Amino acid sequence: MSGVAGPIHQNCMSSECWRKLIGSPGGNQYRHGENQSPHREHHTLVGSLSMGVIFLCSPIVSVFTDLYGCRKTAIAGATVAFIGLFCCSFVTSLGPLYFTYGIVFACGCSFSYQPSLVILGHYFKKRLGLVNGIVTAGSSVFTISLPFLLRVVLEKIGLFNTFRVMSIFMFLLILAGCTYKPLIPSQPKTKVQKQGRCMFLRRFFNLKIWKFRGYRIWAFGIPAALYGYFVPYVHLMEHVKERFGPDVNKEILLLCIGITSGVGRLIFGRVADYIPGVNKVYLQVSSFFVIGLMSMMVPLCNVFGGLIAVCLLMGLFDGCFICIMAPIAFELVGPENVSQAIGFLLGLMSLPMTVGPPIAGFLRDRLGSYDVAFYLAGIPPIIGGAVLCFIPWVHHRNIRKKQAEEGEAKEKINELSDKC
């Protein structure tokens, strides 16, 4: 059950689920204040804020994971997420949702999500890519089914009771967290002689991960790519409605993305196990290039069938990007440092994930269409993918340099022993 946390909270917070909730008849009070409808950037800000907060909290979550372990961190996070989502059922205006859904619920999800990535490395080494693919494929199942389930539930019991039903999923995370049993012992804290800020930083934060040059490039390239990465996932449904009319079956696009994303996670997770070392990064490079190109192709699709083909490819390589995140972190910094390596990376991802979709909504309101937003959204993933290409070269160069230094040290030792 270690992979339950990621799939459940990712899809309870997905843009499509949020669109279903805010667009329901019971959500009128969220959409209209003083008989005025907020702009699209306001519509998407609550959902994108929640995703941003999840990643913003990740460095803190990694510290708690190192201090208290995966089990306690995940259970505490699931409890907070349950409280936040349940409180949403009593909110009658958009403003308080920024706190209950965008902050409280998101913080709880952050504390429950990251341990689900770290715990897999405690049990699997040789087939870590495949295991991550299987676990993350669970979110594709929810991506496919949850929006349709929400539609039925909203019609039957209304918006507020729907929030209460969704909070049951958060309760399942508490049970899932109880199954976590870490096998890799945490590193003992070394005594620090320095006082002040240095002592505090070294006590709680694993600064050693920043000594890995490959990780520094990775931690810059991934956030750079995400400024446009999630724009299609947030605004695609509205674009289809404007381009092809309200009667088109736009949910089929979500179905295509969900199915191929699950297939991609299984396929590329297995492929990653056959790619040695940090060369796994090239899979992420290919995923960014394809997703960037597909984002630019969305406005060019004047036939709905062409848009289906774009979504199939986008979902396939989205699965590739997601399933190999943890395996790459293990290769770059090692299993003893992976918790905070993932945490700091997710923290750096918070800004682009928060500002990207609202900027696209702002462009739509000013320009009258999503075309420019989708064109611009394709540029950051391509740039980020190009940056990641340097990681294997830098990593292998550092290994060769280290081996050369070790060889020189052995030669000096041998010379000294011969003289003696």
C-alpha cells in the first residue's frame, strides 16, 4: 500500500477534478461574488496554489522524513489533509478555499506524498524503475475514473457532501501510511562545532546533496521546464470547449491522457532499469521535448481526432517523466541522501507549478484565445530538456576525475611503502 498516497492525493487535487467541483451547480457561490464572475486566473489559482504548496513544503517534509521516518510523516500528513478537505465542505465562498484547500489540504498531501516516493527505495534496488512505474500508474487509474465519479456524486449529493466523500480518500492514506516500514537506517547526526546558522542548517538539512554537480543541474533544469509543462493539463478542457463547442465529448481527452500515462509509466519504468546510471536522464529529456512540441501542436489541431493523437503522445511521455523521478535521484545522490534530494527538487518546482497556469489564464482573458498560451507553454519544457542533457557528461567527468585522484593517491602510497 506504499503507493496509495501518491495516486489518491494527485487526483483529488488534479485540475480536472477541481474544474468539476467549481463548475458544478453547487459551486455557483465560488464562481460569483457580488454578481460578477472572476477571471480564469482566479478560477485556476486555487488549484494551482494547492499544487504549488505541495511542492513548496517538500524540503520541510524531507527534513521530517529524515528525523521521524516515512511512517510517522505520512500518517501526520494524511491526517492534516483529511481535516483540510473536510473543512472545505463547510466553506461557502471562494476566499476561504484558498486556505482550506490551497494551503491546509495541500500541506497534508505534501507530507503524505513524498514518503511514498522515498519508501520504495528501501525495498527495491534492481527493479526500482519498474516498481515506480507500477506505483505511479495507480494515479492514472484515478485520473481516468475520478472525474466521472465526481460528476455522478455531484449530481446525487451536491458539492458539500462531495467534499466529505473525497475526505474518505484521505482517511485511506492514514491506513496506507501505517504500512510503511523503513529498512534503510537514517544517518547518525554528526556533532557540529560551528555555532549559529551553520549549526542549524547542518543539523536539519542535508547540504551534502548540493555538492553533486549533476544534482545541481537537475534541480535547475526540472523547474525551468515546468513553467509551461502543466498549462495543457489545466486549460485543455476550456480550450476544447471554445474551439469545438460545448457539445463535444472532451472527457475523451482526459481518458486518453490517463490511459497512455499509465502505459508510459509501466513501459518507461521497465526501460529505465536497463539504462545504466544517470543515463536515465535522457528519458526525461525525451519526455520534455515531446510534451513541449505537443503543447505547441494543441492550437494547430482543427480536427478533434488530431487533438486526441496529441493527448495520447502527451500522456505517454508524461508517464515517462513521472515514473523515473525517484530512480534518477537515487543515481545522482545515493540512497542515503535521496529523501532531501527529492524534497528540495519538489520545493524548487513549486514556483513554476503555481504561476504557470494562472499566467496562461491571464493571456486567455487578454488575447481572447488560448493559442498564444499553448505556444509559449511549449518553450520551457524544451529548454529544460536541453539543460538536462549536460547531466550525464558532468557526472561521468566527475567520476573519471575522482578515479584519477584515487589512482594518484594509491601510487603515492605505493612509492612511500617502497621507500620504507
